[in-house]
Amino acid sequence: MKYSRYGILFFLIAVIAAAAGLRFSGFFHAFDSTMKSNQTSQPILVFAAAGTAAPMQELAELYDRHNSTKIQLNLASSATLAKQITAGADWDVFISANRQWMDSVLEQSSLNPDGVVNLLKDRLALVVPADGKPFAFSTVDNSFATQFEGHLALGDPASVPAGIYARQALQKIGWWQDLSDNVIPAVDVAAARRYVESGQCRAGIVYLSAVKDSSKLKLIHVFDEALHDPIYFIAAANSNSRQGKQFLDFLAASAQAAKCFEHHGFAAVGSSEDRGQ
């Protein structure tokens, strides 16, 4: 069978066009898949107070497994985190250990205050190394403050919430003046805890939840809540972050999150009504 030159030419053009179409189709499919992959792999940036490290690490892993996401935790003192955010750092969720640093972020952003929740509640505790040398302790007189020898670890009372609460309590009891020279200020409550666990400090004042999470600490005393401002870990999602809001909803409202927080010694609150004031 004979073919005309024009017939052969049209046939070749059709083959080339079809091949080109397949290549471009494959290119756009690959491009679309890459874009979708990039969207789903975008990490959720969670700035969380150092005192929440243990439960937040567990919950981040749990959430990632069930939602094909990647939670990226930034754990530090609330003061450090707030300053990073107000300096322009990208973030999706912020968990502060007091209202002061949350307010600092609210004042310099477009966040809606109604979206802020009191996520957790904690207590303040005096702890010592589990294998440390014992000493006398009593709240009925000033003997502890006047006779204590060694270093007392606190979060820096100038900025770290746990240290601010500790100073409030010691001042109200009347012990601050005698103990202030013994204080070793730490960059965050996690560092204060490590100072005690390692034996570098003879005692420390940290969150009660730290005792539950550490076999290296021994509980000596839990401070009366009337001695300091209520200890709430306050959380907010960036109003521009849908993924941040979804993760905060998980933290504040899911039974899994509540169980995890309580396992680590926190009282799960998850309420926007109770402002902790």
C-alpha cells in the first residue's frame, strides 16, 4: 500500500504531538503532586513553654502519626518564645506559662483574644535531688530560709514564669530576703530542674509536674496556690494558620491530649472561659 507524502507527514506530526502531550501531562502531574506534597509536609511550628516539654513531645508524635503532618517544637522559656514571635518569627501555636508573655504577643499581633485558651494548670513545688543530702524543712517558721545552705535553683525571676511565681511565693511567706543570695537563676524551668537533678543545686522550685516526670527529683513541699498568681499554661493559635488552629483544638479538646497531660502531672483545663486571672 502506498502512502502520499502528505499523509506520512500528517501521521508523523500526530505522533510527535501525542508524545509531547504525554510529556507535558506527566510534567504537570508531577508538578501538581510536588505542590500537594509541599503543602502537606509544611511543618506546624509550635512554640511551647519549656515546662510542657514531655507531654508536648508525645502529643506531637501522636498527632503526626494520625494526620500526616510534621509538628516542629520550639521549647524554651515563655519570655524567649514571646520575644522571638514579636521579632517576626513564623509560628502556628504559642503556649505560654503565664498571661504576661501571651499578652505581649497579643499586643503586637492580629490575634483575636477570644481564641486564647487556658490549656493547663500546674502547682509550684520545692524539690531536691532524689539522692541528695536531707535538710530540715518547715513552713511554721523561718528556719528553712535562715538555715538553708547551698544553691536554690529557680527560673530567672526577672522573666521566667516559674521563677516569677517562686519569688511571689517566697516573698509572701517572708523567705525571699534570706534566700535571694542562694538563688541560681536559670534560663527556663527545665534548666532549673536539671540543676537540681544533677546535684549542682541543693534544692529548687519548679512546677509540680516536673516531679512526676523525673525519677531524679524528690518532692519536699507543694506551695499554697494563694501565695502566687494562678499557674496556667495559656495557648493561642496564629489567626492565619488553619493547621495551627486544628492542632490547638486537638490539645484543648481531645480526650487523648487530656489523658497525656494528666499522665505528666498537669490538670487539663482547655477552657476559653476561665482566664486564670
